[in-house]
Amino acid sequence: MLAISARIEIDPKDSAAYIAAAQKIIDPTHTEPGCLLYCFAVDIIHSNVIWVTEQWEDEAALINHLQMPYILEFLAFCETVSITDMNIIRFDVSAAGPLELPES
């Protein structure tokens, strides 16, 4: 499994447009083969920071996703907004399971 965690900081003047564009790609991405999780979230402290979390069955599924026409259109849109900082981390996951919290 592959996991992606991205922190994207957007100029506040472009935040609403970015969120609107991102909303258009979520549903079609969920139907892609190999998509296990795909979501965007607005940071609760910094409203111009967007967190993206993705999980893919394998590399092929991620590569296929990045070639989808709606993703290419979204990436082209991203070039029109002011992204002031971006950090994307890819994780190759060999095992995953629930987190059990210690009892108090």
C-alpha cells in the first residue's frame, strides 16, 4: 500500500477557488481502481492550509490516478493559484491496522 500526506499552503485570496476545484476531483477519484482513501481537509488553525491524505493499493494505481484527465485539469488549475508552501510525503506501507489507545 502507498500512503500520501500533503500539506499545501495557499494564498488566502485563492483558498476558496482551490477548495472548489478540489471538490470536483474527489468523487471520481473514489471510483478509481486501487483508491483506498482520498480526502482533503482544511486546517482548523490556518484556514489557508489544506491537508491531503491518500491511500493507494499500489504504485500502478497511483500512476493511473495521476494520468486521469480530471487530475491533469486540476494540476493545471493549481498553476493558476498562489501556492506559498507545499510538502508532500509518500509512504510505502508494509502493514496497517487500528491504533489501540492505552487504557487509563
